[in-house]
Amino acid sequence: MLVGYARTSTADQVAGLQAQVRDLQAAGCERVFSEHVSSVADRKALKEALRFLREGDVLVCTKADRLARNTQELLGIVEDLKAREVGLVILSMGGERLDTRNPTATLMLTILAGVAAWERSMMLERQREGIAKAKAEGKYRGRKATISPATVAALAAEGLGPSAIARRLSIARSSVYRLVREA
């Protein structure tokens, strides 16, 4: 049985998830598990899909980054599936369809997953550099404040302590101290 798994990071990416599901169904998947969840969150549909798979089944996903957070996790999933005699097919891996039931495809998957991890780390490095430059130029100020220092100061003037202010405003106590200093 072909079993599909589709994931997008946010609920805003509805069209992306629909496209993945469409591609999985076009590839012949009889059952598709899908979810809107960050790769670092608990991916319940992935866990359910992995539990659902039986010997002889094939897990299909559109891209490796939809399945795993990093190369290590991807290779762990591949090994788990191989031990259970379940195949893995990735529909779009550098323009190629990779099927881990073929040893050469497993090699290619490992290499391409490593390149993807490298590319992601390079992108994050460039992003950090851009943020540092923007901060130095005074163009990056971070997220807009949701609570003003005056609000915290007013509650402190009423006699509330930092813990009580934090509870009332649903913020961290450290934020209370920082806002008091700013006031």
C-alpha cells in the first residue's frame, strides 16, 4: 500500500498542503496523512503514518524536508522503515524521484539531505548577518511591544509585586523587571 505524508509549517500555507496532497494522490497513495505543524513541534500525523505502515508498504512524501527536520532524523526514519521492510519514496529530490528500496537512491538521499542541511545553515547565517547589520543601522527593532512600560509602572504604583503583575498581564516576570527599568 502506498501511504502519503504531507506537512506545511503554518496554517497559512493551505495551498501548499493541498498541492502536496494532490501530488501524493496522483502518485497512487491510497491513504494520506497531513498536518499544519512546524517541523520542531510534535508531528502527530507523522507518528500516526509511521505506526500505520506495515511490511511491504511504501511511505511517500513530496520532499525530504516535509518528512524530517535534519539529515540525522531523515536517515533514522529510513533505517526504521528499512528494518520494518517498508519503502520510502520522495517524489521531488533534486528533480529526481528517489525510492529507498534501491541502494543508489539511498545514497543519493543521504547526499542531498546533507546538502539541504548545509544550505539551511548557510541561509540562517546570512539571516543573522542581515539582522545584525539592520540593528547596527537602527533599522531593526524587533517585535512591537504588546505592553507599555507605563502599564507596568501603573500596576507597580498600585502596590502589585512583579509576580502579580506578570500573572495579570500574562507576561514573564523578567519582562516586568525590564519594563520597570524602561519606565
